[in-house]
Amino acid sequence: NTKTLTPTLNQPDAVEVTARRDGGANGPITTFFARILGINTVDVRADATAALTGQSTAGDGDLEIPIGISSFFFNPGERCNDWIKFSPTHDPDSCAGWTTFDMSPSNDPTIRRILQEVPGYTNPDTTAGETGFEFIGGDLSTPTFDAL
């Protein structure tokens, strides 16, 4: 991975750890077979980074609720960037909405069918930033909302 950890005290969400054995910490590793070549000790170092991030992929059928967040939410300077609102969906600040995944037509009754687990339909394999879904462009009806 080519990402660089930038240390910050503002809402940290990652940690970088260095484990090492060398002349400066814990002493170098004593070799066994390398002694044949005259190498008695070696310095060893390993770096690891762990980050708390959102899920970026979902397999077929793994999406539980038919919602999506617009790509505009993640692009600075676009129409929205700080709020995720589902209603009203025609509001430029909404940046999220109800989706029928890849099922047509993209509307409230189709979402209700998805929630009622249409026989033979499985929501698709999904990758954040790559998979595109159609928003229904409106709010859910009471029967569809109740199906949640």
C-alpha cells in the first residue's frame, strides 16, 4: 500500500507501529545458518499501520438496506460535503438517498419489493467509489417505510 500515515491529534483514526530488534532496541537477532557466511547477527524491523475505516466492499446479497451515499459527498467543493440527509432528496445538501441497486424501475414500489425479499433477486457485489446505483429521487411511502 502506498498511503502515508500523517500524524495528527485531531480525531485520530489510525496507528502506526514499528517492531524492531537492533543495536538500539532489544538487541539484534542471533543467526544460526548465516554464521556459515560469517553473519552472526542481523537487525530486524517491521512497520505496520492499522486504520479505522468504513467498509469498502460488500458481496452479493450483503447489503441490508437499500440506501446509498452520493459520490458528491466525498469530493471536496462539490454540492455537499458535511451532512448525510435522506429527506428531502431533492435538496442539494441531501447527498444520500434510497436506491433500488440495479433493479428497475428505480422507485418506491421497487424498494418495497426489495425489502420484501423478491424471490430470485440478490443485491449486487458492491465496491465503494466504483459501483453506481440509481436513487429513487423521492421519499419512501408509509408502506415501504414500514417494510424496513
